[in-house]
Amino acid sequence: MTVKLLWRVCLGLMLIVIAGGCKALNGNLEVNNAAAGAVQPVFSLKVGDTDLTGSSGRQISDAYKPDITVKELLDASSLVTFAGDGTSLLTVNHISLSPDMDWEIQLSGKPVTDLSTVVKREDTILITAEAVQDTPLRPVILTVNGGSGQPELTHSYVIPYTEDLTVRGMLKSSGLVHLAENNRTLLAVKEYKPLSNEEWKLKLNDKTLLDSGIDMKLRIQDELEISLVLR
């Protein structure tokens, strides 16, 4: 075999090895890309007509793995707190229900009766607030927003709507708020008194509420927010 022919053979072998390596690399990239883009369970959280999912869908997606059960997935997501029985939900996404309501978990449109049910990638998970009695759910939502200064105060409470319920009435009945003698100024919320450069502000359905708005009557599905803000 001549030197020229030998070089051609070596060059051909090198090209074959390089092509094989590129093919394997592309195959690995395709597998990784497919895994990254794999379908994950879609999660949503609703109270009546109000969607409160927020970023909680990402928590479910990040916690998911093959052959995981509903209970394991919810535990791993840190999205819920369970009651002592290990099956009933106390809070979901920092939201509590009044005693006459319960959380219901649905997997792909069907109520979950067994939390050991395995969740598939293509499943949808829906958690909804339901009335305990056989009556329509008529909620109003009270949210305490501690902001970046007091994030541990942030929590939402779902309360049943009653006729002629006002903003003031909701604040008083919640047991979370201390009002000044004028029955308008918020002195403390969840026992937290604002610092000299802070104050509690009210919002109703994302709109700032003036002092005179404390007598406003609420409607079903209204969302009242108490936010800790800087003066």
C-alpha cells in the first residue's frame, strides 16, 4: 500500500469516527430537548369564577416525576398543607377556606377519591373550593399582602357572601383586623402594627379604596386586599 493510499484510508476512517460522534451528539441533544419540552401536568386553582393559580402551576411542574401519586406530587410541590388525617386539604397556595367550604381535587375532570392515584404527564389537575352543603358557592375573598417587608403575613381567606355585606363588615367579621375608633383606619392586621414609614391600604378588585369606600357593599366574587405599603 502506497503512502498516498494509506493517508486516504486514515482520512476516511477519521471522517467516519467524526460523523459517528456528531450523530451521537445530535441524538443526545434531541433526547434532552425532547425531555425539556415534555408535556407536564397542567395545574389550576379556582375559587368560584376566580382563577388563583398564579405561579403555582410551575411548582407542580417542577415537582412532577414519572409514577408519582397525587399525594406525593402535592407534598413535593409545597403547594398545600394537609390536615391531620393526611387526606383533607387545609390550605392551597396560601389560601384558606371558611369552615363551610372544602377543597376538591380533580384529575383530568374527575374528582380524586384516592390520593394514591398515579399522575400522568398529560393529566390536568384542578383544585376548587366547594360548598360543604348542597348549596351554590358564593365566595368573597380577603387577602392580606405583607409585601416584601412582611411576606409571612401574606395569605388569602375565602369567606361566604351574605346580603348587605360591606367592606367594614368583612374586616370586622374576619377577626384579622383592628380598626381605630373612627371605624375606618386600620391599626393592625394579624397583630402587625405598621412602622412609622408603613401603612395598611385597602384595594377592592385591584382598585385603591378611599376611606369613604369602607361602607361600600360587596358583591359575590369580590376580592378585598389589605396591603402593607410604604408611606
